[in-house]
Amino acid sequence: MPPAGNPRPAEAAYRTVASWLETEIDTLALASPDPGRGETFHRLNRAEYHAAVRDLLAVDVDVAALLPADDTYEHGFDNNGDVLSISPDLVGRYLSAARRISRLAVGIPPIGPTVATYRVHPGLVQDERQDDLLSFGSRGGVAIRHYFPVDGEYTIRVRLHRNFSDYIIGYAAPQELDVRVDGARVERFAVGDADSVGQMAPLSFSGNIAGDPEWEYYMNTGDAHLEVRFPAKAGQRTVGVSFVRRAAELEGVLQPRNRGYGRFVDERYDEDAAVEQVAIGGPYTVEGPGDTPSRREIFACRPAAGAAADEEQACAGRILGTLARRAYRRPVDDRDVEALLDFFRAGRRAGGFDDGVQFAL
């Protein structure tokens, strides 16, 4: 504007109007300052952080175990900038989470074996197939999405539900317990059959009138052998623990699936056996980082063994430049990449190429 061919103001008039407009805006800003958002930082909430890590590194971690819960606004929202502030303690938690997540994503072996324990709610009735991730023909148990950090050997330890007298529930009849990883059976345990061990305690006086010593010992420790050691590939796997279901048809009128007593004050032990917790430990041996989605996402290139430092840095620059563009959500320049390469070089001095990439992440 104005249309081509029509008279236009002189160039000096353009500059005069622009200068006047800038002066007026600056004057109003000085008279009534409006700094906008008062918070120095507006961080991601926990759900956004989880999604960002998953999309950037293709690794799905439980950030609830790494970061504290977000404060909520007066109406229950957890994405309001007023409550998404940051503190020195929270920075420390983010740095700790970043270290753990980056090591998982790159496939750096942990310093030593760790144990993750998954508990099942004691009020859950385990007389049907519990999850679509469990095999058909199963009963009770639990399906767990667990991330194995590297290729290596791990253990799975199962503990069964007990009553308040520490008797294992449902252990009178013989049963079978399956442990599966991604649907493949790792081990099948024979459990139960306590009636063949010795005279049981009275159902209504358990804990007060004891059964035979052998029966008492078995009912307290009969699940001590439910541990298996097995090789696993790195990445997220489905660990399933469930009983083999015995086909049966109930007679009479179906009753509601209610409990007459709370689990922790119920002396009965003649219900269906149930899984109380599953502990996954390891790695006890390390075979390598494995071929995981996160490593395929991160390592756009890989220097040859014994490559020169310049070749390693060129590959690292390509890796970090690609990740930085996606993480910063903008184009990156040489200064951005060089800042990350400083971290790569520091990590590389302490370990190998993967360690340098992990430290930069």
C-alpha cells in the first residue's frame, strides 16, 4: 500500500513516522511497565517431560519414580505457569533423571545390579485372566513393562500373598506358576500342595493353634524358590507372572466378587493363590548395549574402531546436531553444536565414544 502507480510518501516521511511510533511505544512502556510472565522459567510438567523424552530418545521411562509430583493450580491443572517454577532441589532431581535416562538410552551398563520391585494391590481378586498382555489360559498375576538396560542376565523373584499369620494363601492344592518375558515362557514352577506336607492349622484359629511343624514351615516359606535367572535383550519388555488356570464351571447362583474382611485382618488362607510382588534384578552379567530403538534413534552414524579423534568428533557433531534441533525445536548453528561437543569431549576422556554421547545428552 498504496497500490503500484499511486503517489507514495517520501523516504524521509517513512523514517519520521517509524521513529515517532517507536518513541511513543517506548514512552508508554516506561510509564506502565508490563514484564509479561513473572516466572523466570516455565518448565515442563511431569507428563510433558515424559512425552518429550519418549519422542526425542525413543525410551519410555517411569518419570514418576524420578521426579516429584507437580503442584496443581486451584482448579486442579498441573500445566499452569504459576506453579511450574523451578528450585535448586528440583534442578538436582532433573540432573539425576537426565543422567539415568541418558544412560538407558545410550546403553551404558549400570555400575552394578539393581532390583526393581513391582507390587500388586492386596485387595485385587486374582481368579481371572488379569491383563491382555498375559497369555490365554492364565489366572491372576501381573503384567509388567520393564526396561532392561543392556543385554545380559537378570533374575525374577516372585512373592505370593499371605494372610495376617504369614500363611501363603491358596497353597493347599497343587498349582503351576508361569514366568514369561514377551510371551515366551522362562520358567514354570510347581507350587502349593501343602495338604501333602502335614496336618494343617484350623482355618478359624490360624496363628493360635499351629499345624504340623513341616506344614507351618512350608506355609511360611513355600515361595522361597520362586526365582529364575535368565538372559534378556536390552529394551522394554513385558514380564508376565501368572498361574495356569484350571478349567472349572461354578454351580449355583453367582455371588458378587466382594471380600468380607480386609486382606490384612483376614485369617483365612483357603482362597486362590495370588501374586503379591515381583522383583526384577540385574544385570548380573553384561553382554553388550544391545540393539534398542533408542540407540537406533540416537546413533545416526558410528566411527570405526580405532578412528581418529577428528572422525569421532565429526560423527558426534552429526548426532548431537540432529538431537539438538529436535530438542530445541529450532534450527541449530555451529555454536550450539560446539557447546555440546565440549561435553562430548569431557565424557570421551572418561570412557569411550558412547560415554561421550551420553554425557552430552
